Amino acid sequence: MVRSLSFGSFIYDFKYFLIRNQFFCAY
């Protein structure tokens, strides 16, 4: 589910997604 309320929220979710992936890939 993609929240397209504003471009700022999209960037925040995308950055959070990348950080979460890097965190799981570390293990």
C-alpha cells in the first residue's frame, strides 16, 4: 500500500524502507 498524501511522506517512507532493508541485510 502506497500513501501518496504528499511527496514528503513518500520520501520518508522510501528512506525508511531502504534503512530497514540495510538493517535486515546486515544479518
